[in-house]
Amino acid sequence: MRMHNADETCGIAGAALVLGDWWNVLVLREVARGHVRFDALAAEIGLSRKVLTERLGRLVAQGVLRRSLYQRRPVRYEYVLTDAGTALLPLLVAMQDWGDRWVLGDGALTASAGEDGAEHARVRGLVGTRLPDALVSPGAAASVVFTYPGTGVDWGSPPIPGASGCALEHRLFVQAWPSFLRSGVALRGVSTQLPEEQAEFARAEGIPYPLVSDAGHEVAAALRLPTFRGAGRLRHKRLILVADGEGTVRHTLFPVVDIPQAVEESLRLATA
């Protein structure tokens, strides 16, 4: 595809060469989710082998995917994101956020979700999915992973529904931490805040469990987590995932409306 001369210096036009194709976007979405082998990609997308081969070759040529040999006889490759491909993840998550709000939703800005909406269905569909490696705790009997919009944030006026309460949530998890520890249940908090922002909060509040920064949106893209835009950045909506010792999601709590009840329920599910 050739660009019009007027677009040769336009970054939007250049990006459209990569993302302007429906199948290219879906291929990148599935690679981000961990479906990196040809047959898995074909099954998830429902694409013919001929068209998928063409799209993969194009994305490799454009420098957003690279082929990695995993089998010699017969020759088989995995398709993994390059640095350029990883840099596209925030754009994919922003596309999902826009679609959730304006195509699948009513346009309202909220940090929560209805129980009959697309976001709720996606989160519920995570049961049986393995968590990304960054969220798995080897040796733990189970894991509880909770995402939250951000601590110490001024949400403006009027406040975004469902965005507040992050400090309360952490304090409740800190109070319950001894019970998690006795039960061998790992606990992790995830937000799109920068690591230094999380570290400052952890020091101030005495947080005993790890906080994972998803500032690059790798976790959001891998799990297709619901997000919203608030205080200048894309942020996770509040949810809780309960996984077994292998890191496979067994229970989901979303939307989280009653924070104290959700903290208690996550401990109960993890130790059941």
C-alpha cells in the first residue's frame, strides 16, 4: 500500500499502514494474549491459513513481530512481539477502551461496569486462563490479583463513578495480609501507575505485598482487562482474580462495588 505524498511525514498515516487492516489488529491482539503459534492464532481468529500466513509475513516485514524457531522437524515458529510491537500495546488497549465506552457502551465515563455488559463478559471469560508470568507466584497455594485505578489521584469534579477507594482497598488487604500469609496465598496489586509512584505509596502505607506496574499495558492487553481514562492516563477498573497454584484463574470478582466484601470474598475463595 502506498501513501499519498501528503502523508509521507504523517505518523498517523504510517501507523495506519500497520494497524489499518482488521486482521492485522486481531493478530496483534492474540499475540499479546499469548497465542503465539500458528495453529493457536488460526483457531482464535478463525482465519484461513493462507490469509493468516500473509498477515504474519506482513507484520514480520513491518518489524512488529519476529519469528522464533521452536521446532526443527518439521520447522515451526512462534510469532512474538518486537520492541516496536510491544510499543503498540497501549494503542490496542486504548482502542479497546474506546470500543467498550462508545461502541459497546453508552458513552458514560465510569470506573465500574454493568453486570450484563461486554466488559463483565470478558472478565468472566478469564476463568481457565493462565495469568501472565509477572503475576504468578511460584510455590504459592493460590494467588489473588487485584487491579485498581490508582492511589493518591485527584479524580476531579464530578468524580468518576467507581474510581475512588483505592487507599481503602489496600488498607483492607493489608489488614487481611496475615490470613493470606498463613494460608500460603500470594497477593499482588496491579495498576497503570509508574513503579516509582507505587513504591512511594508502598513505603507510606507499609504495603507488604508486591505492586506491579502495568504502565506499558502488557497485563491489560494479555487479559483484555477493562480500563477507563482518568486523570490523564488509561487506568484499570477495579477487579479481583483468584488463581490456583499454577496461576490459572478460577474465580473473578467484577465489578467490585462493595470493597470490604470483595476483599473478604477473595480470601475465602483463595483458601477454599
